[in-house]
Amino acid sequence: MAQESPKNSAAEIPVTSNGEVDDSHEHGFNRDLKRSLPAGLGLSETQITSHGFESTKEGVIEAGAFQGKEPIILKDDWGSPAPPLPSVMSPSRVAASRLAQQGSDLIVPAGGQRTQTKSGPVILADETKNPAMEKLELVRKWSLNTYKCTRQIISEKLGRGSRTVDLELEAQIDILRDNKKKYENILKLAQTLSTQLFQMVHTQRQLGDAFADLSLKSLELHEEFGYNADTQKLLAKNGETLLGAINFFIASVNTLVNKTIEDTLMTVKQYESARIEYDAYRTDLEELNLGPRDANTLPKIEQSQHLFQAHKEKYDKMRNDVSIKLKFLEENKVKVLHNQLVLFHNAIAAYFAGNQKQLEQTLKQFHIKLKNPGVDTPSWLEEQ
């Protein structure tokens, strides 16, 4: 048995508040020791000596009646006896709080097994996509598409590549482009006529004012100057009426040419771009189909087939849109030009025939309001 320590053993016995010995810590230590010792080694047969430094049997575990074995001496890696085991001490409040915090991290599932979770920030398993990689992928797809379309355009111009042609639709597009050039020429000439007519009306008005002034100052030619003044003022008034009709004609034709027709031609450009992409991916698929079919080329053929089908659907949609817009444009063009051409004809005929009443009636028919000469445009307050 181990020797008694010269220290006062009463100093190591914890005492409760009512003076009784508190042996709960000793029972807890014995219970933990039972769990750690091998099976068959009873706690009653085991004694641990952990006294002061003057003891001769420090670090020795004695097993009194355990099959007659020798005492087990704990040694370190160098063969010397291991340091003495610490004496049993009651856990402090700080240790108890640490144990409680560690216990809060233990999760007991329904099966009864405990799993310990690490505290700290939660990291999601799914990684967010990198915006730089997405932009790089978009640039790569755009470059590949541009390369294929450029190759298709060059091969068509050199006469080596084939292109998809809708004869009926292409003929309608050519007619529309030709008509647009002719309408632009008519619009330019009408603007020139309006400018010249404005200069003539301005000159007639000034000439009428000069005749009226001379009529007042020349008594012997009062009537002659007066007749000419009235005639020039009447011509200037009729010229302003004709000028209003011509400007209305110019505004309507300008809207038709530079807005309605131009919008249709923008759709045509999108259709032509879709056609080039369709032919480019069609040619690419045909070249892959002509080559060998093995484990390396089959995925490329399948991907090319998928891209070809997507561009084919886009091409069919754009072709349908162009057909619909050309149909509506033709109906709108006929209706607008019919009214504007009738207006232009009646206004010119009434002006040069001197039929002031017919000229004013023409403007009323098309709901054209003329601005009074010398009157500024009303402010936005007056228009409310």
C-alpha cells in the first residue's frame, strides 16, 4: 500500500454548508474511473496513490487482488517514471460553466447517439457563381458566334457557301427598299417646293405692302397701286394656304418613310441576321455529319444539332414577323398615300386656277389648320 502523505489530509476534504462531508465528487471520480479501466478490474480492487513529492510510489496503480499481477508503473517515452497523477479536486464554477457550454454544442438525435457540432459562421455548400466567369463565358459565346457568321458571309460572297432563300419574301423586301428610295426622292422634292413657295409668298407679301404704301402717297396712281396691292396680298394668302397643304403632305410622307418603313426594315435586318446565323450553324452541322462518328465527335454533333434547332426556330419566327409587318405596311401605305395624293392634287389645282374657295375647302376636308401670319406660337399655358 502507498505511504501516508505528511500533509494534513483534513485540508483536502470538502465540507458542505451544514458541516457534513461532501463525497459527491469522490463518487463521480470513482464512476469515471470505472468507465476508463478495463473490464474485469473492479474499482474496489484498485487504489491510486497521488500524494506529495516525498512519496516513493508516485504514479503507481496497485491492483490488490487482480490475478496476482505486478503493480503497473506509468513511464514516459524516455523510460523514466511518469509525473505523478494529480490529486482529486472538486471542479470549480468556471470549469462547470465550460462543461455546460460544451454540452450545449452536443446534439442528441432520435437514435440516442451524440454528435458534436462546431460553433462559428455557417458556410453554405453551394458556391455562388463568379460574375467574371459569367462575363467570360458570354464573351466566348459571342466570339464563336461572330466567327461562324463572318465565315458564312465570306463564303457566300465568294460563291462557296449555300444560303437559304425565300423567293417570295425576298422579292417583297426588294420592292420595299426600292419604294423607299423613290418616296425619299418625292419627299426631297416636296421640301424644295415648300421652301421656294415660302420665299415666293414672303416676296408677294412684301410687294403688296410696297404697293399699298405707294397707293397712299401717289394720288394720281392711287387706284393702280391699290389694285396691285390687293392682288399680291390675295396671292400671298392663297400661297400660305397652299403652303400649309404641302407641309401637311410632307409631314405625312416623312412619317411613312422614316418611321413606318424604317421600322419594317429594321425587322428585315434582324431577319437577315437570323438567316445568316441559321445558315452558319446549318453548315457547321453538315460538316460534322460528313465526318467520322466516334466517342469524341458524337457529343459535338449533338451539341451542334441543339444549336442548329435553336437558330432554326429563331429564323422561322423572324421570317413570320417580317411577313406580317410587310402586309400591314402595304395596307397602311396605300391608305396614307391615297389621302395625301388627293390633298396635294386638289390644293395645287385650286391654287393655280385661282379658286380660293376650293382651296380653303380642300384644307377643311383634311382638317388642316393654318397659322395666321405674324402670330407667334401660343405658349403652353394658352394651350391648356
